Amino acid sequence: MKQNSLDQAARAAGISLDYINVNGEKEAISDDTKCALLAVMGDPHDAKKSPLPPVAVFSGSGKRQLTPQGSGVYHWQLQTEKGKQLSGELTAGESFTLPGPLAQGYHQLTLSKGKKQWQTRIIVTPRRCYLPPALEAGEKRWGALVQLYTVRSAQNWGIGDFGDLQTLLEQLAARGGDFVGLNPLHALYPASADFASPYSPSSRRWLNIIYIDVGQVVDFQQSPAAQKWWKSAKTQRALSKAREAELVDYEAVMALKLAALRLAWAHFQARDAESEDKQSWAAFVREGGDSLRYQAAYDGIQLERRAGNAQHWGWPAWPEGWRNSQLPEVQHWCEQHQEEIAFWQWLQWLAQQQFSRCWSRSQALGMSVGLYRDLAVGVAEGSAETWHDPELYRLRASIGAPPDRLGPLGQYWGLPPMDPHVMQARGYQPFIDMLRANMRDCGALRIDHVMSLLRLWWVPAGETADKGAYVAYPVDDLLGILALESHRLRCMVIGEDLGTVPKEIVSLLRKSGVFSWKVLWFEQEKNGSYRAPAAYPRQSIASASTHDLPTLTGFWEQGDLSLGEKIGLYPGDAVKALHQQRAEQKQALLDALHQAGALPARSPKKADKLAMTPTLNRAIHRFLADTDSALLGLQPEDWLGMTTPVNVPGTVEQYPNWRRKLSKTLEEMFADEEVNKLLNAVSQQRKPG
């Protein structure tokens, strides 16, 4: 392909021809990368020629015009979401204004000429996302940012669960807290429970069944077989071992829960078909449709195949005839295993019921945000979603990040990207379904790597991440749909906008009412001083840290740098410069605490002489509580003075990511005098005046 036509084809497919590198310079994308990505995509213009695009999104109250291609006169018919029909004629090449007033929502425009028909989905959206009334009125709220799997309690089975989540909500509400922010709760891999990263899910539409609180399940309580199993010495020994383990033992916990839930399922099946729960489950299965059916089938097949061969971790490792949900062998398996599919569907129903009850409890407690969920940026290659819908995902590519100072070869995340052209061809339905699944039963949705609405770094399979390029996504359309679903589900939106953020998306997010994320460690001015609390934007959530960063005490004691050095994260003597930088950051932070009056005037002024103490911890929390950000998210790790991180980016075998538990049980934590003093200080500081 000639240079000009190659660049033209790349541009038409949305592939950027260059990017700004770590030194702030423009770097060209190689022709090899352009060719590889074009091959991955196929021809985005392969669709049958139509006079109009498959979907058109109109935000706010501006003009709603379309210009049909082709020639001659078309008959048009518009069916509104509420079923009203309007019709008329229009001429190709002339701009056509949609009839008004057209309500926000999803409408269908059909053009016809002779026997031919073409359809365009018309989506009318608000300009800004939903905001809860309390925040609209200018109030400032705070809550806990919890990695649910890390929670210890007297009741759970060795991993935090939805029962613990209800306790967290009650205890926080009693102390003036307004929400619990959660890690992604997406479905993972029950048959490969150790594959535990919440950011590499099997499906973003279904839940992780490991979070079911088995003790709450009525059929577990009422089944004589389940209770006999529960009371046996063997079960109790396994349970104690899982509870007392320092790290989450996913395999052990999953084995216990599946054993218990199989017995409960047998009891549920024997119930009267007319019972309320049976009816509710049947409705859930109907509503879940093919997506739920094949999620359940995938879980069942994966369990069966792994039992026969541990190497069969997911569909890419299965025999050819099993690598797609629609293949004859898979369909035959589904016909033969209806009951097994029903069991996994039932587990999804249980998880949804329990999570829904947590949301209802938060609302009964008067919480404004209540729960916030986290939407991962993609699904793993060997996921149920890619198995069931391979057309939507580009399986010969992965998303990642371009080279930077910490990763000179860039990052390869092993998550196949959604194809923006297929999303558009389907009227954005996959995006809409994903938002609806994640905005239900919560007051806020955090979108991980929110820049993905604008662009993603695609890396062809088999290449290192420096051989990738940015691929554009229809950001205005996606933001419009996000705002529409946000209002419909009364769910505000938080965008994780840390790292390299292109200027163009910053203002788009702000105008769309998407909250920014402000992490204390990064809120420094050019001269190194920390931003004053009053300088934090109102349309943001502030936090000390995140799951990818050191805890507050870890940062202060530089434990993260020692850990990184120990496990070989830093090349050469790079760690020396990092220790020097940290010393400067600590001093700047201490200066900021004094300037803000968060510490008593007589407190030490030299950071290198100061260890982390409950007083200093409280001062940092008070400083954060004083920020102008409408929301403040605090981590229990920081209340407890923990030093070890839950995740160390860039590691796989070197560190037990996603496994480190909290140092105290919920019961101990909320009875702790220092914790209560700290939360009381935060609550007082967040109040107006």
C-alpha cells in the first residue's frame, strides 16, 4: 500500500498517525504498526452502503440535522421510544431536520425507497450526567474506598462479601459517611479462582459470585444436607484456615462456597414453582437472555474442562470446536447440561439480590451516593464475553499504554479492545447494556481509565507495547449516552483520569458533568508545593491514594520504594532518585499541612524527623476533608496505618496482588478508638461552615 493511501486508510479507521511521547515530542507511528492494526480491524467500511449512518447521537437542545447520501427522494418514518410515529419525505444531499420536540431517549428512523429500507437509531441525550440532589445543593460528602475482597470479619468465609458490605454501610452511616466505593465486582473465573484481578474480568455485565454471603442464602439455611455439611468438623477446619490466612486464598474460598451453594441449589430446585423466589429467579433469567445464558454456560464448561485438564484455563486453550459459544459442540453441551447452566444463572441471581439489598439499605440509611461501582476498561482475552461475542472484540490486539519513564517498552494489558466501528454498527447497544448492568443498584459509577472514551492504545498481538498506536473512539456520542443512562438510572459518574490525559478530554469530561479524580500525592504545583484544599475543583473526588499506589503510611515510610527495590522493579540505581524525590514530597506535604492549619502550630516542621503517628495520620485526613472536592474517598488501610499495598502495578509473580487482607476485622476496626477519632474528625471537617 502506498504511503498516502496507507495513512488515509489508517485515518479512516481511526488510527492516529503519531502520539506525544514521554519527552513531550511528537513521535510517528511506524507503517508496520499501521498495517498490523488495519489487518486486525478488517475493513470498517465493509458494511452495506446506507444513506445514513447506523446511529446518530444529539446532545442538549441544539439542531438535530442529518444529511442523507445517495440520490433522489426517500420516504422517512420516525418511531419514538414511546411508540409515536411521524413520517414524511426528504431529498438526498439536503439537510433534514428531525421533527421536534423529540424527547431524550432512543428512537428509530427508517428511510425507504421502493423495496429498500435503511434504519438509523436516533439517540437524544442530556449534556450533563446526573448529580445527586445533595451534591447539586453544594454539600460535601465522604465515604470509604474498599477493595471488598480484603475485608475481614467474624462472619465471612475468608473473603469480604455482600454481608460485610451491608455492615460497612451501616457503620459508616452511623459515623457520618455517605458511601462505600468498591473495586470492580465483575464476573471472574470460578473454575480458575486464583485468576483474581478485578480488572481482567470474564464479563462486565455479570457479578463475581465469590462475594455471595452464603450464610444469608435461605436455601442454605433450610437445607438439612447443607447444614450437616456446615456443622462438620472438616468444613469448620477449612473455614477457619481460609478466615485466618493472611492473604485471600481464592481457591479455598471458592471451593467452600461452591460446595455449600450446590447443596442450597438442590433445596431451591425442590421448592414450589409458584414461590416468590422461584418467580423472581425465572424473571431474572428471562431478562438476562443470551448474555446470562452463555455466561453461565462458560462457567460450567470451564469448570468441567479444567477438572479434566488444568491447562484448559479458558477458551483460547480449548479444542477448536469449543472456542465460540455458537459452535455445534458447545450447543450440544448446552442442550445436555440445562441444569448446570441453571445453577450458574441462579448464582448470578443470588449475587444480584444480595447486592441490591445493600443498595436498598444505603438508601434506607439516607445515604446520598450510597454505593459506587467501578467499571474496568476491558475484559480478558479468555473471557466469556469474547467467547460469546468475538465480532465485538478485536482478539488479535490488546489495549495498553505507550512507553513512559517507568515502562520504556510501554504496557500490554492483555485485554482485547472493543471495536468502535462494530459498536456504531450496532447502535452502541453493547455500550448501553454495559452501562445499565453497572449503573444498577448504585449512586455512582467510576469509569477506570476514562480516557478510553476518547482513545485507546492498541497493540497488535505478539508485539511489545511500544509497537502500538492510539485508536479513536466516538467520544461525543459515548459521553452523550453516558449522560442519558446516568439520568435514567440516577447514577453520577466519576472518571479515573490519572496518568497521561489528553487535553481535549479534560474539558469534555468537565462539560459532561463527569467527576475528576484528585489523588493527594499527585496534587502538586510546578514548584513542588502541594495544592491548598481550596484549590481542589468541586466537580471531583479527592483521595489520599488508590489501589495501585502506596498506602498513606507506606508512602510516608517509603515502604513502597523498599518493596520495589526488593522485587527488582527499579533499573540500576533509579531508586536513589525516587528516595530523594519522596523526601522532598514529604517535606512539601508537611508544609501544606501546617499552612492549612491541619496540624497544631507546635508540631515538628521537619519531615525527615517525623514518623507516621495517629496525630499526623489524622492531620492528613483532616487536610483531605477540607478540600473543596464534593466527594472524598478514604481507604480503611489508611485508618489502620497499614503499610503494604494491595496491588503493585507491573508485577505478576513478584507480589501477591489482589490478596492482601485488612489488618483488622470490621468488628475490631469500628471498635478502635483511633479509627473512630479519625472518622469523627473527617465528618466534622466536611460539614459546611
